[in-house]
Amino acid sequence: MNQRQKSKPNPWEDHYTRKARKENKPARSIYKLKEIQEKFHLIRKGDRVLDLGCAPGSWLLYAAEQVGAGGRVVGIDKQPLTIPLPAHVQVLTGDALTMANDLAAELAGGFQVVLSDMAPATTGNRIVDGARSLELCRAALTIAMTCLVPEGSFVCKIFQGEDFKAFSDTVRQNFRTHRIFKPQSCRKASKEIYIIGKGK
């Protein structure tokens, strides 16, 4: 490989990618949760937060900052995390999709916020990717409805597809307040959007 090939820029790199690297964050996705938190104020000091699909750890660390040492953050992902974690953060290794019912039973009750930034391995086929995203979202909602305390909050990333409205309506039916939000830090070309439920 010659020097010119080595220095070829990453086509996905943007302002938020560079900012994350400069601030030593695991990924640029931290700014999405930061925008959500600043707008909707979901996480409070002392809260217990469950982060589904937590690798590489950006949301986990941001949630840990928000809850403070008196709170607790539990993360779940198929991939083990390699970053150092605060004492009030615990990570379980597993597949939230296949473990939805087991996890819901194991973690039942006691969480003020359930976060899901889970995304499927994309194929480039909008219909297939949308269906896979929906499957993850349904698993996340199943876990949230069991694990959240009354009045708890839910954040879920979903790819917009033909079943988007049906899932969004399901969230609406289960929460007092329902919002659809696309953070500025989402890539412009991305089909991802966030559904937010407050007040289970």
C-alpha cells in the first residue's frame, strides 16, 4: 500500500467523528444521546439506567455521568467492552434480541430509563434493514415494559420503514408522552430516528 492510499480519508468521518476523537470518546454516538438528554431531560441524578446494545460504550459513559456515583447503569451487548468503566456501571455480555424475555425477568423493575441504540448489521436493502431494525426495537420495548418503573422513560433508535408508524403507535400507547426526534448529530443520509416515550 502506498502513502497516498494510507492517507485516504474516511468517507464517514465528519465533525462529530473528529470531536469524539479529540474528546477521547468511544464513538460519535455520544452526541446523539447528549442532544436527547438536553432536550428531554430523561436521566436524573441517582437514576438506574439500562443501556441495550451498549458497545462501544459512548452512551454507557454519558449515562454514568448523568446519574452520578449514586446511580447505576447496566449495559448489555454481544461484544465485550474494552474501555475502563466507573464503579457504578455494570456490563452484561449477551444478545438482547434472543435474551429479551430472560433479561426482562432478570432485570425486572427498578430502572428509570431504558436506552436502545441497537442497530442491525446493514445489508443496503432498505426493506431488509428496516425489518431487522424493527425486530430489535420490539425486543427493546419488551424489555423496557418489564424493567421500567412507573413513569419511566424509553429511548429507541429505529430505521424508518413501512412498519415505523405501527411501532411508534405502540410506544405512544404505553407512555404518557411520545416524541419522534432526529438529533443533528445523526448523519444526514441516515434513515435512523429516535422514538422517545416518557411516563410509562
